[in-house]
Amino acid sequence: MFMRLILLGPPGAGKGTQAQRLVHHYGIIQLSTGDMLRAAVAAGTPVGLKAKDIMASGGLVPDDVVIGIISDRLEQADAKDGFILDGFPRTVPQAEALDRLLQSKDFALDAVIELRVDESALLQRVENRVAEMTERGEQVRADDKPEVLSQRLASYRALTEPLIRYYSERSKLLTVDGMMAIDDVTRDIRRVLRRSGVPMSKFGVRRW
Ligand code: ADP
């Protein structure tokens, strides 16, 4: 399948989980700026050094930094077959930069999937993630703490939420109820994509 998608939603909405499932189902790659930045922090690269404290406090890494990361990543061969962006764009200037990037490559964006979740559920979800990761012996994210989550939510509301309008005005927005069980959310994403005729084979034939 061939698709260029964005997953949009607040922290804890389930973007990463759903992106993984779309990767398996449609055979396209996931590009998560959060994962890329965490890898940069772990490797101690110049980008990582810049991002570390900002991420740990729940703020947003400067636009030019993440735009640079995504721009480099889209140059790689595997991005030609489509991708799911998870965690990018996160601000209107990032969305504008993405539009320019895609235009310069003659790429079109197919859809933006908004995972809509009640804010009151987010803290519990992040707490569950922390408990699960601890149980598996994995390192817990530095920003998965209640006090940081409220800052991440504030960043989301102020800077990322305007993207809902941005993409709705461009007729790209597909909204899915992210409060349902994981499998039901996955099914609904596939349904709204099918209904809007987005999944295409690499040969340009629309598949239903
Ligand atoms: P979340 O679960 O909060 O959506 P992510 O893994 O997507 O988490 O991102 C973690 C952190 O990485 C963010 O809080 C932010 O500091 C930084 N980050 C990730 N993507 C971006 C971006 N596109 N622009 C700015 N900062 C970003």
C-alpha cells in the first residue's frame, strides 16, 4: 500500500501504538520524531544535547531542529513508499515546513488521522504505560511523570491543537475516537481510510 499519513493527538492518545499497527497492516514506515529525539539523546549527539532538557521538562524542541531531522529522514530511500508521521508536525510552522518539503518532492499528503481522547483519561494511560514498562524491565521515559505530563498537555493545547483546524481547512482531517479499545481504534482508522479512498497500491490503483 502507498500512503502518506500523519497521526495527531495529545500525549497518551495512542499514536505510537496505532502507528505500529498501521506499519504492519499497510507495510509503510513509521517516522516518530519522539523516538528519533530519544535516540539522539541516548547517543549524545549535538541534537540530543539540545533536546534532552527540553524533552524532560515537557516542552517542545525548536522547530528548526525537528524540521531538519524530518527533512533528512524523508531523503532516505524507504520514505519513497509512503510513511506515517507520528509526533510531527507539532506546530503550525512545522506543518508549513512539511508542506514545503513534500511539495519540493512532488509528494502529496493523503490524510491526517486525529485520535480524539478525553483529557481526563490521559494521565491514567501514561501511568499504565509506566507500570507496563517497569514490569518489562524497560527504562521509563524521563517525561512520563505526572508533573511533566501536565506541561506536555499544555504544549499540546497551545501549539499542536491548532493543527486540527489547519488540516481540516485543507480537507485532510479524519477524526477517530481514541477512547475505544486498541483493536477498535485500529479498525476504525482502517475504516475511515478506506472510506476516504486513501489506501492505494504502489501502482496507483485505489483498493477498497
Ligand atoms: P508524546 O507521547 O508526548 O506524544 P513523543 O514521543 O512524540 O511523545 O515526544 C516526546 C517529546 O519529544 C515531546 O514532549 C517533545 O519534547 C519532543 N518532540 C517530539 N516530536 C517533536 C516535534 N515535532 N517538535 C518538537 N518537539 C518534539
